[in-house]
Amino acid sequence: MIFKPSKNTSRVTDSDVDKLYRRPVSLGDWLPWVDYDEVSETFTLEDGYSAAAMFEITGVSTEARSDNFLQEVQANIQTCINHTIPAHDNPFVLQCFVSDEDSLSVLSRSLDAYVEKYCRQTDEHRLLAKNFVARMQRHFKRMTRNTGLFEDTTVTGGNWRGKVRRVRVFLFRRREVSDNENIDPVTEINQVAERFITQMMASGIGTRRCDDCDLYAWLLRWFNPKADVVQGDLDALIELLSLPEKKDQAFSHDLSELLFLTQPESDKQHGVWWFDDMPHRAITVDALRRKPLPGHFTGERQVGDNLYALFDKLPEGSILSICLTLQPQDLVENHVVQVLNAAKGETAEAMAAEQDAKEALKWMSHGDYLLPTVITLFTRGDSLADLQKKTNEANALLLANGLHPIREKDELLPLDTYIRQLPMNYEPIREKINRKSRLVFSSDLARLLPFYGRSRGTGHPGMVFFNRGGEPLTFDPLNKLDRAKNAFGLVLGPPGSGKSALMVYVLLQVVAIYGARIYIIEKGGSFKLFGDYCKYFGLSVNQVTLHPKEDVSLPPFADAYEMLKREIAQQASFDEEPSAYEEQSLDASDSSDDDEERDLLGEMELKARIMITGGDSKEEALMTRADRLTIRKAIIIAAEDKQATGSQEIVLTEDVVSAMNKLALDESSTPKRRERAQDMADAMALYCSGTAGHFFNRAGKAWPEADVTIMEMGLLANEGYEDQLALGFMGLMNQINGVVEREQYDHRPTFVLGDEAHLITTNPLLSIFLVKIVKMWRKLGAWLWLATQNLEDFPDAAKKLLSMFEWWIAMVCPKEEIEQISRFKDLTEEQKGMLRAARKEPGNYTEGVVLSDNLQCLFRNVPPPLALALAMTEKHEKQQRAEIMKSQHCSELEAVFALANALEDK
């Protein structure tokens, strides 16, 4: 059968059919970049010729900084604006964007990778590390919830929420292929970018070059704020739709088209763009009502009773853009002269215009450039009503801070404004048609640009804290990249400052990340639960209490045989006056900075002096060089005599007392010297019996090898036992030193914490002893940290010891404690200002200041619930645990887990 075409009676035309194949103009069509080149690290713009560079900025820390400091930063930024980027008739554009990323996913991944890199490869340590990371990640999730973790009534006056403040900068210049310039756009943009980065880094502003993945991840969040495919979880969205590598990208790959999961809609009636059913609007700042302050948008400053950055108070989801055009100043000057010439007349407006023009020319002649600038605030809402509410809030906040916004009803082209101010989309040459830019002095721009911020530390998550804005602040004393000299540390915090919670948190991180060998000297059982936690995951834990009922021995002269091997054989004869060798040995013991070999004889001499003087400073002041020589002789004689008997037992205190008695009977000595030797022997004999003898005159048994050793001061922490406590501390240091010397070739660090150090270091001789012993530890990977309530009880002799500590952490210090710090450490006015600025809010956070050679900043400690639960040592907290143990028939550690889980669920 043959079918004949019938007459087409429909009204569908070819034009109508063509319409079916037409694609509506998309917002993506207006986005300016077409490609990214990995080699040159540049974006190619829509003309296929012009190039752009993208950076991420880490601003200068402004917490507790002086006005002079901020003015210096402002001057450096102004220099960067004026002299780094060249001026052309077809000018460069510098576009800065500020936004808050309400996510800690980057920190979460960074911590996970850090643990994986450094964690000790045993089943027990990996299990503990896995549990710790999981709890930290849950903590990060709690911190980023919409309501925030808590309301900060003390400092910022608002909800405190975990986030990362991102500052992104774009540098670009549109070029014509026929412009006859002798440098291609890519080479030019990279040369200017290199100068820009160098100047920024010199000003203390961190700068990182970004790629297409960075741009994609940011804009994917921007344009898909409530992506249905992941139920609004933007972290999951980034993971699900990560940008393919170059080799895996499809033909005709278009980055712009990948950014929109749903079609954006323009709403001319309301002047908004709709992304994921959320209305978005651009608010343009029309003028500056007054001179801005340094760090106007992102610097922390005092406002009434609170401290915050202006950007902190802008509506959630806001993105601030500051776009400046680096126009030649002769063109700007010509424009100002035209205004001056046109300002003729006797009217108030004419006279004001004339005065402004003259003032502008004056400042321009002094190097304060005038640059065309557009300031735009992108904001969004859950609905039109919510958007209007947030718009009103933003406008009121801008007005109150000297910025005059254009009201939405006065905005002539709101949809176009939104598009024009998107990244790399601004074209200054088209400003002649619809002028939105305003001339702003470079000094004011240096105050407005978002190159001010809060400290974020070094970026190594060995110790994870936060700043007042909720951003991660991380550093790692055990990472050699973060330290200049060593990882020795002092933690200072008065009662109630959160020192105990801080130290438990630090220990958790050190053992989870590095699997460090841990030694703790403490009072009151503050770290018992930490030990139980480590034991729970299979780590070996040795908990020791210095009590007469415990089989604990810390013999002071256990290294005597080793000392004999090192001593020079010529010390055979003992004359009435010290020999030249002995004088030299004493002097070397006092002043040597050599850290190649321990001074064993010098260490044992110090222990004997504590026994002889009882730690009394007046008696120590009477100790002569001849007395010291006598002590050394006695130690050597005791070692020689005991070795001669063939005994395998170590040299005990009673052996040194016997040797001292021998010297007291030595007829070749003067009566005075013999009498002095007898006095010293009698004083040392007090340590051969009773409680002191139990601890210091028994060989005892070797301490077991353990991942964690906790020595509780017990009886020796009481008043009247200061000398024995110092000896006990010295004994443990010797135990530790033996281990770290033996294990010095493994990768495992040793972390030694002396809590309540003010009880230990009251004896000046202990400070001298510690200086001797820790000199070696830097090369052995052993790090001593002392934690104390105050420095008032530290003797002046401790200055040399504390000067060896690179890391100082001070928690909420009162004025008098800052003065005590100044006894041992030179503080600048900036550092004193930081120390004075630290605050606390019970139940929510405590603040502190970290001072090291490479890092000086104020931080906020908001530890995970597990660390808080392990550090609960107050009576009411113990009672709370006991109630859980009773009701749930569980152990004390299981009660800790229950408390931590309850806190996580809050």
C-alpha cells in the first residue's frame, strides 16, 4: 500500500519546532571561565585569550592586637595595592570574596590523614586512634549544627558555631588578541600573581594558589544550597560530585554547566535569583559614610561589651565581595580635575564638591591612590519573607558600620548586578554604561579588604583547638615543622582555668596520633581515668603511688656504676685541695651547655645535696665547693667499694653514707673538713630508714615496661615532704632517661608530663638537675611538659630551665600571673595584651595563649565530650559517675563513656 502525504492542517510551523530545540539562557552561560590550565595554574576567560588567577587568603590574626599593629598591617596592605599590580588603560581587577563554610569536613579529613600518617602501627594503638578520631568527628558535627554549640555570652555575644571563614581572591585582566603587548596574558598574570603573593606573605598574610577544584567546590555550595540529592548535606554533595581529574573529563567539559543541579530561575518582580527554591539577592554598597577601621569587615574588634568581627553578625549564608579596579592614576586624576573645574558656583553642593576634589588631589599626591571599587553583599533566605528580613538586618548592620547600601527598591538592575559581581565576571570597561563603582582611597581599601582575620595556627592537627570565630586552630609541637628548637612545654593555669581538661585532651591527642610513650607525675588522681581509658584499648599501663605500702623504690645513685666507667681514672688521689681536674669537672658541671652526654656524677651530687640540706635554701647557700667535692668523692668511693665486693646490687644511699663516714675519719683531712663530712653523712642517714628509706634506700624491682606510666605523688605531695618529692621526681626522670636512651632509634616519641609542677620545682636544685637531664632529651625524642597553677613558687634558679621550653601555654591568666611570667620570659606588649584578653565561660570553653618561636596566638579550648568526661575530678562529678555506676551496674570507665555519650547527644 502506498501512503500519500496528507495536507498539513496543523498550525505547527518550522519556527515552532525550532523553539522545541532551543535551550533557555542559563545563568551558567554568563559565567566567564571556559577552562583551567594545570601547568600555568590559570583560568581562561570567555574570550579564549584572557587569563585569571585564584588565591585563598589566610588573614593576619587580629585577636587582642594593638592599634599600632593593625595600622602597620594596613600600611603593608596599602603598599601591596599601590605597587604590586601594574596599572593599564585596560586594567587589572582584584576581586575578593568572604564567606563562611559551615563545615569542618576539611579538618575531619585532615585529622584522619594525620593520624594515619603518624599513628604507631600496633593493633592497640590503631584501635585507640580510630575511636579517638571517630569521637572527634562527631564533635565536629555537633559544632556545625545550625543552632551552634553554645551561646557565647562572654566574648562575642552570639551563637558559637564551628566553621571555616574563606577569603578567595581573583586577579584578572581582559585582553584583546590584537592589543600588541609584548607579553602573553598567561605569563603576565603569573608574573603579577607572584609579586602579589610575595608582598602578601611579607605582610604576614597567608596566600595559596587555587585550582579548578577549589573554584568548583566553592561554587557548587553557593549555587546548590539545599541540594535534594543529598538532603541538603553539602559535604556529601562535594564528595558525591567531586570534579573529575583532567584525564577523566568528558569531551566538551564545561565547568560552568556542572555547577547547577537544578535550573536557576530569575524573578524580575522581586529582583532575586532562585537556587534550590531559595531566593538570593545582591546588595550594593553605594558609599562610605565614614572612614573605615582597620579590619573593618573581618578583623575582631571591641563593640560595646563584646568582641567580634562585623562579618560574624551578617545573616547566615552571606557572601561579601569587594571588587577594585587598578586604574591608572593619571586617568583618575583627570576625572577629579574635571569635577573640580565643574564645581563652580556658590551653592553648598558646589562648594562641597570643590572641597572634596581638592582634598582628593592632595591625598593622591601623597600616594593615597583612588581606585574604582564595588562592594556587594550576596545574601539569601529560606523564603521571600525570610530574605527580606535578612536584607533588612544586613542593611541596618551596614549602615551602623559606616556603609550606605542601596535599598532593594532603588536597585535598578538587581538581577544583572548579581551576575556582574560573580567571580571573574566584572568588566570595568562596561562600567561606563551602568556605573556602580565608587572611587575609594587605597588607605580605606586597606582597611576594608578581608585580609584581617583570626589565628588558625600552623595547620598541623596534632593539637586541635579553635578561635573565637569557630575556625580550627591547630598546631603540633611534636612536628618538627612547627618548632624551631624543641617540643618542651609549660602549661600555666590557675584553679578553674581548665588546665586539667586541657592536659587530658593533649594527652589523648598525643597518644592517639603518635602512640607516644607517656609518663605522668601527678597529685590527686587527676589522670587515673586517662590511664583506665588507655588500658581499655589494650595499652599497657603502670600506675604507681608513692606510698609506704607500695613497693616503689627510686634509688638516687642507681647510675653510680655507669658513672665510674665514664670518670677519668686519674681521680685516684684525693688531696686536701681540689685537683685541677676536679676544679675543671665542677666548673663543667655548673656551666656546660653540652648536650652530647649526661653528667651522671653531677646529677647524683645534686640528689645528695637535697638529702644533706633537706631542700632548705639557707643550708644550700652554705654549701661550699669543697663540700661539693666531698660529696663527689663519697659517691665515687661508694661505687668503687661496692664494685670491689663483686656485688651486683646497685649503689644505695647507705653506701654513700658509709663512704662519707670514711671521709670523716680520714686523718689526712683537716678537722674542719672531717667534721663537715660527718655532718653531711648524718644528714644523709635520715634517708636510710623509715619512709625515706623505703623510697630511696632499696634496690627494689625494675619498673615494668609500659605504654603509659602514671606516678601519683601520694604521701610526698604533703607539706614537709618537699625534699623527698624532689628526689622522687629525680628518680623517675632517671628511670625515663634509661628507657629513652635505650629506645632512641625507634620512631616513637616520649611525652613526660609533670602536673602540679609548682610542688616539685620549689627546690632550686631540681631545676638545675632538670636542665642537665633534659638537654639530652631533645636528641632522644623525649619531651618534658610542666603544668602548674602559678609561677610564684618557682625559684629564680628555674629561669635557665624554663628558657629551654619553646612552648608556653597560659590559660586565663590574672594580671599578677602575667607579671610572674615576665620573671622568666621576656614578653612584648602584644603578648601581654593577648594574655590579658583570654576569657572563660564555665561549661562552654576556656581560652588561652600559646607562645612559641613560630606561633603566638589566642586559642579557645572546646574539647570533645570524652576529654571532658575523663577530666572530671570534682566531688559532684565523682558523685555523678557513682550514680551511673550504680544504676547501670558498670565500671567507672564505662560511666565515663556514658557521660561522654550523653554530652554528645545534647
